[in-house]
Amino acid sequence: MIIESFFSPFTAQNPEEDSMVHRLDPRTKMGLLLGVTLLSVYLDNIIFLLTLEMVLIVLTVISRTFRSMMRFLLLFFTFGIISVVVLALITDNLNYSLVSFSPFFARFGVMITAGLLFAFTTSPNNLARALEKMRFPAPLSFTLTITLRYIPTLAREAGAIMNALKLRGINLSLWDIIRKPSYFYRGMIIPLLIRTLKLSDEIAIAAESRGFNGGKGRSSLNTLKIGVNDLFFAVFMVMSGFILLFMDKASLLKIGG
Amino acid sequence: MNLKKFTTRDLTFIGMIIALMFIVQAVTILGVSAFTPFEPAKSVASAFFVSIVIAIGLAKVGKIGTFTIIGVVNGIICGFIMPAFLPLLPTTVLGGLAADAVIKIKYGEYGVRNSLITACGINQLVETFVILTVPFFFGFSQTILTPTLILVSALITTTLGVLGGFVGSKIVQELKKAGAIGE
């Protein structure tokens, strides 16, 4: 199923994937994501932004997620190139277009790479557990777990309903949906919603019958713990960030003086 | 926000609705990205379809705070998992909070059709304003994303949000008739 395969890299982690980055505590990686996002705002020199991007790409190579990440990064870079070309055509000035867009895309590139590194090396379950450890309200982390668990299921349900429509001779293209929205509404939306309602009722009944009380005091077989690796990694990243920031500001002062 | 008033049934339904909303959002945004790199077009395209799903979720649960939960959970997914873009977290949280606050003041709770329509409109207005002003902090060219364009995009998404809310409330009526949602 196309829809399902699109979501699966994010919602289901391959158990065979294991690396130093995978084993880091999700809270450390959340700190990295937040730190990198803030740093990208403060860095002005594009050379340092690209250096930061390179550091992140090295981390993706270490975590062996670079290949699966490539298609998403390529999508982003294609969008960047199209934007530069469109602006160059509008203003008739390629230099202006490059100067206008380069820092923006460098910053966004850094943020997206950091985000994808987090997404590809952290399982949704670990993310929910990390949020619980950070005193995130239990009902919200329960809702998050349900959402992450059921994104692929609902995508599969939508695919099954679509196939059932095809079997009955209704092949819905984009033009058909625009021309006859009632086909899409009656054939796709209503069955999918009723299926969603039934599934949510079943989950609620199953949870309540097992004494579920909103997720408070829930125990887990695998507990998260910040270890020595996390500390080393955090110190390394903070130091690298400070060095980049210092060099960026120093070079700015030189230009200003 | 009092989370104790949300039952397990409410939380599971909100979770499923967010999953559905996420699929709708991803499919429409990807569909639009294939045709145009124009950033506001993505917000506009997803506004209508996402609002339909949200309106159904609000009508079924009916409690104040539902939109904030939707905003927080959707923000965590969009900020950390897919598309893993952190500024989306405050965007969706602020949108949900604003909608809940307005409905609490004006209607008390979600129930009547107008409350669903208003909530969807407010959410889209706030989200579009926030998400389209974020790029400026990252050095986006102001010649491309002008304040007028932001205002126009916000108005269009609000209108589409209101329309989505309206369609959603119609679907809710149909689901009530079918017995899928209790009166």
C-alpha cells in the first residue's frame, strides 16, 4: 500500500537498526533538536550553517539512516532549487535570488536534518516514554501513543476502502473527486469515519477492561535512563555549538570592524 | 486545562481523529507540493480537509480542551516525527488553545454547529499567521512572503476552515442519524 509505506519509516522502527545514535536517550536527542534549531537562528554566516549541517550528516551516516533519509532531503533540496529558479525568473537576477534564499535554506536544511535524525533514530514508543519521564501529562502521552499506533492502520483501512471501490467499478481519480464529490464522500469518507469510530470504541473497551486509568503509574519493561554516552554526546554537541557560535560572532565583528 | 474530565473513550477517539487528520494533512500537502513550491498554498490546501476531521472529533467529544489536546499531540508528531519541523509544535498548540479559549468564552462547550465552525475558523487563522511568520525568523526573503500575502492566506484558510467545519458538522448529523455517534 503506497500510503502505508510512506508513513511506516516514521511510525515503525526497524528492530535491526541499531547504532550509537539509536541507543541515546530520546531526551538527549530532543535537546539536540532544540539546540540545533536555536543555533541555526543565531548563526549568520552560511559557512558555519553548512558546517553544522555537515556535523548532522556525519551523525546520520554513523546511525546508518542516511540512505532512508535521502529521499526526504532530496525533496527539500528540489523545493529549494525550484524556489531559487522561480525568484531568479521573477527578478531576472540570479545573484539576488541566491543571496536571498541561501541563508534561509541553509537554516531550514539544518532543522530538517536534525528533525529527521531524531525521527529515524527514535521509536514512537521511546518518544512517548521520554515524554512521560519529562512529567508530560499521562492522558496526553496515551493519546500520542494511540495516534502513532493507528496512523499505519488507518492508512491501510483507507487503502482497503479504495480497493473495495475499485472492485465495484469506481476508480476515483482527482478529476472524479472534483466532478462528483458525493462519490468520494459516500464511498470513502463515511465508511472510513465509521471504521474509525468502531476502532476507537474497541480500544477504549479493551483498555478499560484491563483496568486502565488514564495512564497514571503505568510501568514499562524497558526503562529509559540517561547514561554516560548521553552525557559525552551532550557535552560534545554543546561544545561544538559554542565553538561555532563564537567563530560566527567573531567573524561578524571582523567584518563590522 | 482539566484533563481528568476526559474519559478513556474520549482520549482514544481523539487519538484516532489525530491519526486520520495527520493522514489527510500529509496527503493534501504532498499533493500540493507536487504542483507548486509556493508555501502558503500548502496551508490553504490542507485547511479545508483537516477542518472536516477536526469538527467531527470536536462534536463527538464536546469538551473544552479537546482542541488543545489535538494541537499538542499533532504538534509533537509534526515537530518530532514527521515532517520533523520543530516550529510546527508551537503553531498547532497556539491554534488549539486559541480555539478552545474562544469557544469557552462564547459557547461554553462544543456542541452546536456554530461552535464547531467558529473553532475551526479560529484555529486556521492563528495557525496560518504563526506558521507564515516563522520563516522570517530564519531569514526568509520578505519580498516573497509579504505581510499582504500572509493576511490574504490567513483569510483564505479561515474561510476554508469555516467551510470545513460546516461540512464536518453536516457529516456529524449524518453519523448521528446512522447511530454511529450518540445524540
